[in-house]
Amino acid sequence: MSPRLTIAFITLLVTGCIQTSPMMSDKNHMDIIKNFISHERWRGAFTNIERRFLLADNPSKSFPLLSQHPQILIEGAVDAYERGCEYQAKSIAEKRLKMLSTLEQEGFMVHNLRSIITRCEKERAGRDATQEEERRKQLAIAEEKRQIEKQRELARLLELQDAKDGALIVCNTPQLCQKVFSLAQIFVHENASKKIQIATETIIETYNPTEVFDIGMTVYRLPRDSTEAIALNINCKGSNGPNKATCQLQEIELYRQFKPFIRGFVSLDL
């Protein structure tokens, strides 16, 4: 075992990891490049040489190899750039152009490589622009949908309030109000999901709904100046969550059924 490997092995025993010196790493890297060259694998050779440039790892050591083996730039670089064109990030393009400037200063002909990078950069910019346009389009569609849903929700709220107001029954005599109130109790019994827990002369109330879409109801007998009013309140479980729309439609339908139900038994001067 060489002295350097012996020192690395001792380091492993002491610290639990082998610390490779920059010189050893550099030699290994150069050996890898030379191995690619010996097998005429020009793209692999160029890719490793480029890595030295991009890492600013003393790239001048690669100049003799590029001079001795022009295929590295003529074939390997072109192949590498063409294959990687789709994945060339802007930061990589900038580093590559800087690298080519260095090579040009050393007398290497790299105009064709610069053309490839420039073309790839234009293609990347075009893809980015297309993606940005698509992103904005999707955002616009999402915003339009949000506005449409907001308008629908507002329309449902207005419709719900209108239906609730339309369910209010004003009766001119105590006798008529008593009949309407008694009929309201039947309506609640037939349409609410929960049983009636309170039934007095002025209020009829069910238990609170517990399952999604369950219906709870309350009916109030309210005194007014010279008349009385019967007011219905409907509570659908889920009216404040993701099931809001369905619940609101259920409430609207029940409010609209209330007055026709009462009219089926008594004559209302409404």
C-alpha cells in the first residue's frame, strides 16, 4: 500500500471517513478524462472537462488534452450540448458562455458551440415564456371561476333571503294564528330531520342537526302592533362548509314549501 493510501486508511480508522486530498481528486479526475479519450468517447471526455471549468477547478490543465484531441470539441462538445439542450438552465448557459470565452482566448475554435448554446438559450427562453403564458392563463381561468362562483353564491344568498322572507305569515286574528302555528308544527314534524324538542305557545324547535344535510327547524309566533306573525327558520347542517351550496338549495326549497303547505288547510289573506 502506498504511503498516501496508508494515511487515508489511518484517517478512516480515526475519523470514520476518508478525506481525499485535492491532488488525489484532481489526478483521479484527469485519469477519468484520459480513459474516455482512450476509448474515443469524446462526449464523456468533454463533459468531465467542462465540469472542471464550471467548478473553476484549474481548467488550464485541460488545454493540452483539447489541443491533442480536437475531437473533444468537434464531436464530444457538440454531442453533449445538443443532447442537453432541453435541460440547459439559464445559469448553466451563462457559465458555458464564460467557459467558451476562455477557450477562445486560448485559440480554440468554439463558434459552433456558442451557436448551440445561444440556440438552446433561445429555446429555453421560449419554453419559459410559453410556460409563463400558460401559468397566467390558468390563473385567469381560476380567477374567472372564482368570480363566477362568488356571483352564484351571492345569488343563492339573495334567493335564500327572499325565500325566507316569503315564508313569513302574518295573520290578522289570534284564531287564525293559532291554526297556522299548529299547522307549522305538523310541517316541522314532516320535514325536519330531527324530532321536536320544544313546543310551547310561542316556539316550536327541533333538536340541532348533527349529520351533514340534516335539517333543523324553529318556528316563532311573534306579536306585532295589531297582528301576529309566524316566522320559520331553517338550519341545514353544513351550510357554512364545503356543502354550503347544497344546503342553501335545500333551505330555499323548504322555505318555499311552507306557505303552500299552510294554504292547503287555511285561507290566508296574503
